[in-house]
Amino acid sequence: MAFGLLIVGDEILSGKRADKHVPKVIELLAARGLSLAWVRYVGDDPVRITADLRDAFASGDIVFSCGGIGATPDDHTRQCAARALGVPLALHPVARDLIIERMRDIAEEKGTPFEPERADNLHRLNMAVFPEGAGIIPNPYNKIAGFYVRAPSTSPEASAAAVYFVPGFPVMAWPMIEWVLDEHCAHLHRTQHQHEQSVIVMGAMEASLTPLMELVEARHPDVKVFSLPSVDHPEWGAHIELGVKGAAAAVAPAYALLMAGLRDNGVRLGPELVR
């Protein structure tokens, strides 16, 4: 299964807030031997959000959607998810009860009467309105649940595909994503993490190295070759970090072939890196 990330909110695209989700999701996945395949950013535009969610449901991937699940006028994600799926919205009874429990907690903390029928409290129940058939994601920060919907599919191989919707606030989103990874995706965790081995190549052009890269991938299809050029490194100047990544057992022989080819080409090599 591939993992994707959809980040919703004008505040990210305008620069009012800096995105912190991408590096954290990469970290959470990597701790479980997994990796992020793709990321999309979208503003608070219902048409675009709906289109991106249709793509997410059709992707066959496990997708985390961060942001836009509140109940203010600029929160559209819940409605767009229902529209993308072609299903109605419905009040989720467990999510509703959690919101009521949260109302009671706040009243006790403030020493004020618990008034669930008050207009603002009734409005808060909109945060428990999800696409019909959704499951919930517990929120340890304030009990306001997120939700998930399995992707429509007739393929048994794609039965784990789903979009998981969490708030935009990192303090809520990150433990909720971690819960999903451990409760819904534990069967995908890998004990053998991805391994990388690379070398700094100086004074060479990527075009001249491409045949060697293609040769390594052709002979070792279980690894990926990568090339990361840099033009202004403070120590190495213009250079290319050239390497291979994959399972440790597959990386070793592929990297040996890569290094042999570089030496045969007489290129100038800098330090070797292992991750």
C-alpha cells in the first residue's frame, strides 16, 4: 500500500501558516518502516477539495487528509468528502456523544451550567456530521473525533485503502495519525527499514552518469537509484549525491556495482553516506 497526504487550508498556501505535517508524517511512517508516496496542497475551495478527494478515494492508497473538518464557514472537507463519494452526510452517534462529553467537561472546568441545548453547543454537533458509513478516529486532545471512509472498491487487494480525516492542528492531527498507523495499518509495518547508501560525486554531469544509473537499476530491480545535485554546498561546492535505496540486503550489491562504475569512469569521489 502507498501512503498519501492531502493538506487543506488557505492559510498554508498564503504563507500565514507553515506546513509542519509533511516532515512529521514522513517521520511517523519511517518509524514503522513505511514511506510517503505523494503530497497535495489545496486551499479552502470546495470544488478543488472535492476533486482531490475523488482522486484520493480512487487512488487505492491510504491517504491522510489534514484540515477543514471543523464547523465554521471556511471548513468544507466533511461536505466535500460526502460529495466525492456520492453519499449523504449523517450525524455519527459516537462522535456526537464525544462532543457532548466534551461540552460537559468544559462546563465543569469553568464552573458553569451544562447546557447542551444552547445554540452554540448545538452548532458544535456539526463536527460529528460525517459522510454516511464513516468510522471515527479518536482525538486524545479534546475528544472531537476525526473520521475515515474506506475507498469504494471491488478489489480484495485494495480493501485497506481509505482516506483518514484529521484536524489541521498538529497537536491533534499527529497522535490521531499515529493511532491510525498502529490500529489500522499494523499489518503493513516493516521490520526491515529502508536503507540508503550514497557517495558525493564532484566534477561530473548527471547526463554522463545516467547510463551507469540505468545499468544499476536494470541489474538490481529491487533498489532505486537516486541523484541529488547541488550547486552551492559550503564544503563540496557543485556536486551530486549519487546512491541507491531499498532493503539493506539489496542495497549492498547494487551500491558495489555503482561504486565500481564510478571508479571505472574516473570521477572524483567525496565522502560516502549511509542512512
